[in-house]
Amino acid sequence: MTVCEYKPGLEGIPAKQSSISFVDGHQGILEYRGIQIEELAKHGSFLETAYLLIWGTLPSQEELTDFEREIRYHRRLKYRIRDMMKCFPESGHPMDALQACAAALGLFYSRRALDDPAYIRAAVVRLLAKLPTMVAAFQLMRKGNDPVQPRDDLDYAANFLYMLNEREPDPLAARVFDVCLTLHAEHTINASTFSAMVTASTLTDPYAVVASAVGTLAGPLHGGANEEVITMLEEIGSVDNVVPYLDGCIAQKTKIMGFGHRVYKVKDPRATILQSLAEQLFEKFGADEYYDVALELERVVSDRLGHKGIYPNVDFYSGLVYRKLGIPTDLFTPIFAIARVAGWLAHWKEQLSENRIFRPTQIYTGTHGEPYIPIGERQNADDQDQLTGLITE
Ligand code: SDX
């Protein structure tokens, strides 16, 4: 077997053949099943987009109405899952709570019939329907309140904002949030989708697949960046401090959150749409004190690092939208997960249609023929990393 050239992070190495989405990182193009993201953001809804991603075609009115009705019916959580959430520490991160709840669904729906389209549809509906309820429930519980039940008279986005804030959202806020979900739904073989594919390839259940992807999305280099962007803008504090901040990052070689991308070497098309959504909200509900800082940071970073293809990615403006919608910062990534579960499920279904378990190889850099040294003849390790102090927390 010939070993291909090793590329750290598998950069540029195809992991599958897929027809779900397409990205041109130099033209700044993103398409879901061949439809440009700008068209879906302008004309579509998140559930319509989720249907498109998962089943490959835009649903008819009847298909969409049936799908929306099923989602509404399955939004509620088993009381045992709510009881489990009551044991979670308030200080825990909502992504850890979401990962635990997603995995717990597998306890209630343990039948695995991966070759049964009805089973596939049921898993898709349950995960799309229940993840928002989990996120909203954790938010209310960690404040010491009882979670509110979903409202069947509200659409997907409005219902989430209602469950989160305990009041019906403004129609513009609900529409903007729905578009944000569409923008975050899918993005070819990103880290969390790759986790989903690898987990799916072992033929485990879809709840374990999504739990695996949620854990991957949580990292600050991936979905966790949207939360870090707000922290960064708060740290910069003013337009005058943008250049000194950037100088510091460049000098210390630290990554600027919300910028750069493995594929896009121009501004992420989703960032452009999110920026216009933010401006719509600012016009109606008032400006955000950090928007000018964000604009100046984009200008200066593009000027100083644009030659390296470092431009805003999807996470740079999303946080400003969510802040204006009254969403707590540490819920930004769980919201990313609520949307991306559509893409994870699309890739889960596609993986099952032509499955081969993922098992890459390696380039071995260790030694051979080492002796087994009796413990009495061994020395303590030199480097401090291996020294284990008493874990006190
Ligand atoms: C998402 O893959 C997807 O599709 C992901 C995503 C999706 O929809 O699923 O789009 C969502 O995860 C968006 C990315 C969110 N993460 C961040 O905003 C964190 C900050 N960004 C970086 O960590 C970075 O840009 C990555 C992780 C996103 C991409 O990193 P790469 O492709 O591994 O690039 P790299 O680290 O090899 O950097 C290449 C060069 C380096 O400079 P040199 O050492 O060659 O001189 O670019 C520089 C890096 O220092 N660079 C940055 C930078 N990102 C890359 N320099 C400053 N700030 C940055 N943000």
C-alpha cells in the first residue's frame, strides 16, 4: 500500500465524495446542494434548508408542512432529560450540557435501524426538534428557573427565542435568527462534520454521532470562536486600541478570533450576510458599542494580513447579531450546534449510503526493540509534564 504525503490536519486531503455543499475559498462561494447561500438566506427558512441538505431537494409545500409539523410535535424533552439537566452545575459550559443531552437521547431511542428510512427520518426530526429545547432549558435552569415548554404556535426560530427569553420575539429578531441558522447549517468537511462522519462510519447511533460533533464544535479554533470574538472586542474596548491590540497579536503570533479559515482566503460570504443582518438589527434596536471596533479591526487586519488570506470568517459578526438578540455569549456556540446539526445529519445519512469505516494510517516516528526495564531500575521522568501533583479541584 502506498502511503500518501502526510499533511498536518489533513489539509487539502479529500476525506469523502459528497454532494451536500460546495465551497470555493478563493471566490468566496458557498452552495448547499448547488444553491448559493445568499439565495437561501434571502428566500428560504432554516427548516426548509435542513430538509434540502438532508434529503437533497427543496421540499414541496406539503413536504415542508409535514416536516414542520413533525418538528413541532417532537420539540418537548423527556422529563428524565430535564431531571438530568437539573443535576448539571450552573457553572458548566452549555456546550458540555448539550453534548451530554444529545448523547442521552440514545438511551431513550436505542433501537438502531440504519437501513430504515423511517428510523433515519425519526432521528433527524428528534435531533432538529430537541436541541433548541435543550439549550433553552439549560439557560433557564442555570438561572434557577423552570424551563418553559415549547409553543406549537411559533415557528422554529421564534419558538427558540421564546423558550430562551420567556417572551415572544420581535418578528425581525425571529427572521434574523432563522437566517443565522441557515448560514451556520453546513460547511463541507469541517472538523465537527468530520467527527460526525468518523463516528457514523462505525454504524453507531445518530445521537452518539451528534454528541461527537458537538464536542468537536466546542473548541475555540472551530465553533467556539464566536464566543471568543466578543471577549476580544471587549478587551480591545475602543477603535483607538485596535492597532495596538493587533500589533500585540502579531508580535506574539496569537490568532485573532473570527479571522482566517482553512478554505476561505477571502472574506467568508457568511460574514458578509451576518454583517448586514447586524446592521438591520442596529437600525431597529440601536447600535452596538463594539460594532465600530469590529469594523476597524476588519479594516486593519485585512490591510495587514490580507496577503496571507486572513479575512473575517463566519464567527466574526455572528456574535454581534446574537448580542443584539439578547443571547448570552456562552450560548453562541450551542446555537451554532443547533444549526449545524442539519449538516451533521446530512453527512451522517450520506456516509451510511456508501459507508467504509474510517481508519487512516500514520507515519511512525517512535523507536523499535526497546527493553522492558524492571521498575526498581527506573528513574523519574526528566520533564515536568509527566510529574503528577495531587489534583485538588
Ligand atoms: C469555523 O472548516 C470550517 O469550515 C469551519 C467553519 C464551519 O462553518 O464549520 O467555517 C467554522 O470554525 C470558522 C473558524 C473559526 N475559528 C477562528 O476564528 C479562530 C481563529 N482562526 C484560526 O485559528 C485559523 O484561521 C483557523 C483554525 C480557522 C484555520 O487555521 P489553518 O488553516 O490551520 O491556518 P494556520 O493556523 O496554518 O495559519 C496559516 C497562517 C499562519 O501564519 P504563518 O505561521 O504561516 O506565518 O495564517 C496565520 C497563521 O499564523 N493565521 C492567523 C489566523 N489564522 C491563520 N494569524 C492571525 N490570526 C488568525 N486568526
